[in-house]
Amino acid sequence: MAGLIIGLGDFGLVQSKISTMATANYILQWLKVAVLVYGLLVAVVVIGQGFKFAAGDRAEELFAFAKNPFLGLMVGIVSTSLIQSSSTVTSIIVGLVAGGLPVSISVPMVMGANIGTSVTNTLVSLGHLRDSEQFRRAFSAATILDMFNVLAVVILLPLELGFHFLEQLSDFTSQWLVGEVSVDIAQYNLISLAVSPAVASIHSVTRQLPSMGAGILEIVLGVVLIVTSITWMGKLLKQLLVGAARELLQRVIGRGPLAGIFSGAAVTVMVQSSSTTTSLIVPLAGGGILSLRQIYPFTLGANIGTCITALMAAAAISGETSRQAFEIALVHFYFNLIGVAIIFGIPILRELPIRLAERLGELVSRQKSMAFAYVGGVFFLLPGLSSGLSWLLGY
């Protein structure tokens, strides 16, 4: 009997040790996330200062080609399609704007990033390729965000070119957030103060080179650090929170479009990746668990939630360009928010992405090779056509 009691005591001790180790590992994972967020913030500042150091007063000249809005759109689509993360691309754009790239040139790039990020969902849907019916549902679910984002660009880009309403709205909001003379409040920017030692350490190494070489090296280092930080942060947050994300998704199914939009935004803020958020629901749609109309609001919320990364990146910028950094981050936010308000708010437009996605799903279920043609066409051929359109319009 005594031996049994001792044995049970040892078993309890082992359980306690396992629980302690699990807690320690959980805390360690969150510390890693914090380090990666810090790395992201450092990277944005390094890109901005590197671009400013390399370009001097010639920042606008270096991106003169992107004054053509269709080429800017192309840059956003292709770069995001290749990197597979709109958060990464928009964070890089924030850094470039902080370094002197005009906001007006950056707006189409941000719009293009929204289209490019959708390729991940499409690739996930290919996992259902063997079953035609599942593939039809999964591909429709994966491409509904493509249809929405393309429609949003078709509506809002011409309005922006004509009236600059996104730029003006973002400029007004950034003045309220940062102030008219942002350099005066730089000393109160705690994030900027926190990243300053790391930025200074990088400068101490890179600034041994001539100005052009140092600036280019800092841009490269910043881009690599952003890609690494966001990639690993997404993986860690997926491990830590994807279970909670699924639970939240299951709780809001059938509770109406607003609940779907808010939950999509919340899940994306949690996992820091709209691609992860929308990819969660593709297998559920393919298996017939969720309908296209149920996941539609959720994907729109993910579009809004992904803007948090660019806003975080802008918070690291101090000095005279901090307002511009916030401005382009807010352009991303307002573009997605207004796009949802217009397209989802008008019944005729609301149905259009659903119908297009359903028809596309039916087409690729009959001719599976069309799925690969679609990926190449939307994410790589479309940017090429935008260049031709810009030439025809005389930009």
C-alpha cells in the first residue's frame, strides 16, 4: 500500500514537472513573438533611414516609373505574390515612405498588395484537386477574396486618381494621430526610443561604407529582417492561437455578416496573417462544412485585420516623416474598410464576388488545368496587362 502511495506521488510529481515545462515553453514562445515584433519595428526604421541615406533628395526620381499608377499596382501584385504576404510588402512600403518615397506613388502599390496576397488561399485549395465537388467548393472559397479585391481596385483606384480621397482622409487622420509637426513629439515616441539602440548598432557597421552602399545595404538588411520577422511571427502565432482562432470561427458561424467581419478581423490580428486566416476556412468550405456565403464576411474581415501590421510598423517611425508613414499605413486600412462598406453595403455589388467565385469554381472543377492558368493570369499576367493599359492611356 505504501509503495502504491509513493508511486502515485511520483506520478503526480512527473505531471507537475510536465505542466511546469509546458508553461515555461508557452512563455518562451511568446517571448520569441515579442523579439520578432521588435525585429519588425527595427527593420522598418532601418529601411527608411537606409533609403533616405542612399537616395538623398532623389527618392522620387528613383521611383519615377511608379508614378504610373498601373505600374505601381503591378509592383504591389507581383511582389506580394512572390513573398506571399501583404503584411511584409506594406511594412516595406511604410519604411520606404519614411525614407522619402511620396505617398501618392505608394497608394497603388498598397492596392496591388491586397490582390497579391490572395494567391495563398488558391494554392491551399489545390489540396482538394482529386475530388471535383470538393475542389469546386474549395476553389470558390479561395477566390472569393480575389474577386472582392479586384473589384475594390476597379472601383477605388479611379476615384483615388481623380480625387485623392484616400490620401486626403489618411493625411487628416495622421495629423490627428501624430500632430502637424511630428518632430516635436519624437521624444515621446516610446517605440522609436526602444528601437534606437538596435538601429544605431546597425548604423555603426553599415555607415563604414560610402553613403550609397551603406543605404542599399541597410535596405537589404531591413527587407530580410522584415520577411524573417513576419514569417516566423506568423508561424509562432499560428501554433499559439490557431486553436483559439478556429473556436472563434465556429462560434460566429451563422450569427450574421457583421459578426463574420469582426471575427475575421480579430482572428487576423491574432495570427498576424490574412493568408493564414483565410486558409483556415478553405478546407472547411471544401468539405462542405461552411458555405460560400458564410465565409464571405469572414474573409472581408481578414482583409481589414491585416492592416494592423503596417500600422505597427508606422508606430516605430519618428521625426519629420512619421506622419507620412502613418498616412500610407492608414491608406491601406481605409482602402479595405471603404471597400467593404461600398461593395458589401450595396446588394448588387455584394453578390458579384460570390457569383464570380462560384462560376470560376464550376469552371476549374470541369477543367482542372484552368486553376493553374488562373493563378498565372491573375497574379502575373494581369500586372503585365496593367502596363499595357497604362501605355494606351498615355501615363
